[in-house]
Amino acid sequence: MNAELTAQTGPKTTEGKAASSRNATKLGVYSNSLMPGESEQELQELNNSLRETFEVDDGMCEMQIRTISQSFLKTQRLHDAEVKLVQTCMARHENRKEFALQAQMPPLSYNGLPDWYFGVDTRPKDKAIARYKATQEALVLRANFKLEYSQKARTLLPNLWVEVMGPNAINPSQSLGEKLLAKYSQSQPQSNLQAFVDDYQARYLFDLLWGENHERYEMVIENLRAKALIDVSVRADFVKLETQLHRRRIEAVELIARLKGMRAIEMVATVAPMKALAHSSSPSLEGKGKGNGKADREGAGA
């Protein structure tokens, strides 16, 4: 598995690089338009936040704000693409074989491993745990059978009750024992309980294995996923694209700073002469006072 994943750390040939670029295009990494699942409102909120942060109020800076937001959007797409590739690695035959080996599962059992073992959806895993608990409750009831236990199964044996009676069976017309009898047709309640366990072992082998060993299995899967993530994250094409996007953001921020600096200089260059002109064209209070005093003295002499 490691050899195969290592081979995916980046295309080597011209044809491989072209195919890699097409794969990125299929994943929508390069698109300037919103892809399915992306929110126009969230993108707008990001633009507004950037405008407020950089105090943007002109067209040139606005262009750089859009460059930054598009860069963030494409970086997120790149991370999403990495997640998809990790999931692809996890689903490969070699990875399943490695999992079965580390999890100490029966030989060749990896051929039948369900996809949900390696997925992120917890619902089938929770269901598998519930089925395992149901079989354990059936075995306990069989070993310690009492009619009153069977009659109180909804409270005492909740997982077994749900599996046999259904999740919505509040006031069923049949009891747990009657339901098992109708399904397995054994003369003794204990035999019907064993038949239930045998049935589930045949139908839900991997569910029961997961239910019994889910903590250990999760640990093995997380280790395999971490290895796959490392191999994907160092792919040459992904590293190159992420570096380009990061550089594009830095350049846009620097350009905004230069544009705002130029505007500040222009404002200073415009305002300073105007202040000087206004100062020179208005007589000072002291001069005005002296002039009035001289006129008064001349008037008095006359």
C-alpha cells in the first residue's frame, strides 16, 4: 500500500502532469465560479469581512479583495480534494488487506469488508454496534431464560427488542417470544433466541465484528487514514498549487498596502499646498491690529 501511495505523490511524465491537471479541473479547484455545495452568501460575507479589515473603498483595492477571496475559496477546494483522495486510498483493495492484517481478522475476510468501515458516516457503525449488543442480549436471555424477562424485554433488553420488534413497536400485538417463534419456528424460546443469534451471525458478520471490536478497528483505520493523508498532502501538484494560492494572497495584500500608501501620499501632497496658500493669503491678526492703530493715530493728528 505504501508503495502505491508513494507513487501518487505527483505525476512524473508530461502525460501524467496533464492528467493530474485534468483531475484537479474535475474537482473544481481552478474554477472561478461557485461549485455545487458552495455558498454564495458565505463568499459574500468573506468579501465584506476583507473589505472591512483592509478598509477598502476604491475599485483597484476591490479587485485585490476578490483575488484574496477567490484564493481562499480555491484553497478550501484543494483541501476538499485531498479528503476525497484520502477516501479513495482508504477504499483500495490493498488498504483493506492491510486493515484486515492489522485488525487480526480472519484470512481473506478483507474481500467482503463493507465500504462503511472506512467511511466517515457513523450511522452504519452505530447500527452495527446495536446489532452486536442485540445478539449479546439474546445470549444472556437464553442462558438465564425467564418468562418475565422476555415480557420485560423492551426495558431490560432494548437492543434485542428493537431488532426483533422494530424501532416503533410501542404496543405490538405480539410479544418478543411470539415474534421469535413466528420467525424461527423453534419449539423452545431458548432455541429461538439461539436461532436469532445464528441468523445475525450469518447475515451481519461484519456488523457483529465491528460491534465487538469497534474501538480497535477505529484505531487501525485512523492510523491508515493518517498515512494516506500524509502521502496525499505531499503530492507535488497539490503542494505547488497551494503555494501559488498562498503567494497570490500575499501579493494581493501587499498591493492593497501600496495602493493605500500611494493614496495617503497623494492626499498629503494635495492638502499641504492648499493649507500653505490659505495661510499666506489671510492677514495675521497682529498685522491687522498694527494697521488699525496707525490709522487711528493719523486721524488723531489731523
